[in-house]
Amino acid sequence: MFDDKNFTKYLNRHEIDAAVQSLANRINADYEGKQVLLVAVLKGALIFVADLVRLLKVDNEIDFVRLSSYGKARTSSGTVTILKDIQMDIRGKDVLIVEEIIDSGRTLKFLYERLKAAGPNSLEIITLLDKSAKRVVEVPVKYVGKKIDDQFLIGYGLDLEEHCRNLPDIYYLKYPN
Ligand code: IMP
Ligand code: MG
């Protein structure tokens, strides 16, 4: 599945670490004295949230949601369904949605609206990577680790048809088809 002739390194683990650390610094400053509830979007955000949470100095809780959007394997369609909902009551809480990458924004838009309706005290979005040129719907993303070009990426939680999430570095596909 992973053939490094077809993949080129895009971000090495040191660059990823630096981006995660600078995001953690901002969260630590912005949520000082508060408690933050991280809602990580499975499966892609699992590596990012694990690294991020270990750099947080603010009190925190973690919950997970798993969403699925139907359509082509490498891009999301407009239809989003919930495969696993959050378990915590977010009413009155300071909630931070944790994503590893935002493409069209459709997945996040759906989740953002849904969580907003549950009455959190605040609701923000953090993403490690942002393909902002691909945005189809507006989503209020407050924390962005790195803006990236429109490329299909794998590694550090990002999958190629469910494989390669474990790669410590991030690669891009040379010959997408
Ligand atoms: P969106 O709804 O179009 O913003 O799609 C977001 C989701 O698509 C992300 O959470 C990822 O799971 C997946 N995705 C988007 N771009 C990539 C990529 O380059 N590699 C792997 N998965 C991606
Ligand atoms: Mg994701």
C-alpha cells in the first residue's frame, strides 16, 4: 500500500511537532483558568489529538465523534452521517473540535452546527492542516497548524483507504488518480 516511489515527504515529524506545539501554546494561553472539552473527529484526528493533549497545561476532557460522508473515497460528499456520537453533555462547556485536516469543510460544518445546537458556552475548531483553497462551505476555524496546497496527504492519522495512518511523517501522493 505504501510505496515511497509514489509518495513524497511533505512534512517531517519535526515540522509536525513544531506545528502541534505552537497550537498547544495558543490553547494554553486562550483557555487559561478554564476547562476545555476536546471533541476529536475519528479516525483521522487520533494521532493529532494524542500529541496535542499531552502538551496542554489547561484542564481538559476528551470525547470522540465519528462521522462518515458518502461519495468518492478521497473527497467528501455533501451527506454526512454520525457513526459514533459524543457521549458527554456539552451544555455550558468550552468545546474545541479537533480535526486533522479540513478540505471542503462539509464534515466540520455539519458537526459544528450540531454541537452548537447542544448549547456549549463556547465552540471553536482546531485543525492541524487546512486545504483552504478547497473550501466549499464556510466554517469558523480558529486554530490552524498549517495551510496546505490541494494535495492528497497520508500519514499522521491521514489514511489511504484506511491504510498508512501510522506513518510518523506526512506524505503527498505524486500520481493521484
Ligand atoms: P471535508 O468534509 O471535505 O472537509 O473532508 C474532511 C475529511 O476528509 C477529513 O477529516 C479527512 O478524514 C478526509 N480528508 C480530506 N483530505 C484528505 C487527505 O488529503 N488525505 C486523507 N484524508 C483526507
Ligand atoms: Mg478527519
